Amino acid sequence: MGEPSLAAKKEELLRRLAECGRVAVAFSGGVDSTVIAKAAQLACGDAAVAVTAVSDSLAEGELEEARQAAQSIGIRHRIIETREFDSPDYLQNTPDRCYHCKTELYGVLSSLAGARGIGSIFDGSNADDRHDYRPGRKAATEFGVRSPLDESDLTKADIRELSRQAGLPTWDEPASACLSSRIPYHSEVTGEKLRMIERAEAALRVLGFRVCRVRHHETLARLEIGLDEIPRALEPGMRHQIAHELRSIGYQHVTIDLEGYRMGSLNEGVWLRPA
């Protein structure tokens, strides 16, 4: 037998969700969580709710984007507060930082689910995530959080195509991640660093860059930009403008990574040992 068609994967996804009764989706408003939220709404109707967590690691504006995405889907939407910044293990920013973040998130979500008779919690992990270092998956396993996109063998490309077919506003949005993911491991996570990163990335978007990450190396900002946008960033006038904007935020040095944006680049070099 060959690879299942996208239509078959979609049907498998909806079947899995329809069997679950009352469900909650961990909802960032990004490409993956928007597709799983839409599928949950189709399969479960009013028994589905999308839940967005607010904390210091959420960039300004992303909550409103999540609200708008949920409204466009037609799914019920709840907002919760998470306090991962109260955890020294999270702030120390070791390679398992995401585990501590997700432990807090899924703990709060599980309490909400228990109070509201919700039997299943879903995240937006997909089949491609199997090939990256994802310590948050351990937390998901511990709390019984399921990943229906992964279970249905849907890749990122599949998800974008399903999103496009459904007319979802996020179908071609760049990948997103929490602001703390811009800070190299073993460098402490602080609110000041996150606000610098947020302002720097907002400045790059104002300058017209669609795919960008500001990797925070203390006084140095290492910019990962979409490969097709690097030539524009290197034009003399734009190069000077980028440097001016980021220095005004507090960076002393600004560099452009010639390899461009790549998901999980701070995981490069992380030694993966058997659990």
C-alpha cells in the first residue's frame, strides 16, 4: 500500500476527534493549532474549546491574533494564565526548558478540563516534529495530552494544504514559537531579554521582513531571515537601517546569519541521549 492521500488523512483526523466527546485544544493561533481547532470544531461542535495561555513569553499582539483565529473558526475560546516564570528550572534555560513550560501549561489545562468534564486535551504537534528535539512532548505524555495531527501522520506541508483548502487565515503564516526560544540554552530567560527580542522582531516586520527570528546573544542580535529575503537585508541602505533600529533597542552588535531562518536552530548541537 502506498502513502495515504491527504483526503484519507483528513478523514482519519476527524474520526479520531469525533470519538473523544468533550475536548480542549491548546491553541496558540498558529498554523498547526488552528487546523486542529478547526477539525475539533467540525468533529465535536460545541463540545470543543480552544484554550490560549497568556504569560510573559507570549509576544504582544499574539493573543489578539489567537482571538481572531478562533472567531474565524467558530470554536469556543478560553484564555488562561500560566506562570512558568515562577519556575527556576524554566528560567535557567537548560535544553529541557520546553518541558518545564509545557508541564505548567498542561497542568493548568488539566485542571480546567477536570472542572469542566473535558475528557481529552490536544496539542498541535505534527508528524514532522518527530525529527526535532522536543522535550515538551515528554510533558504531553505525562499529562495524557494527545497529538491528533501526528497520530494521523499529517506533515507540516499537509497541514498548510488543509488550512488553505479550508480558507483559514493562517495557512501561509510563518512558523511561530514562544519568545524564550530565541535565547540560547544556559543563558537565563528574563523579561527584559524577551521585550528586547519582541521589539527587535517587530522592527524587522515594519521594515517588511516576513520570516525573521532575532536570536539573542546578550549584546549581539543574530538575525535569521528567510533565505529569499537575505539579499534585501544586505542592501547597503537596508543593512544600515536594520543596524540602527536594533541598536536603538539596546543591541551593540547586529549580524545576519547567512544560513537564514531554520526551525529549531538553537537545538543544533544538542546531544540527544536515550531517555
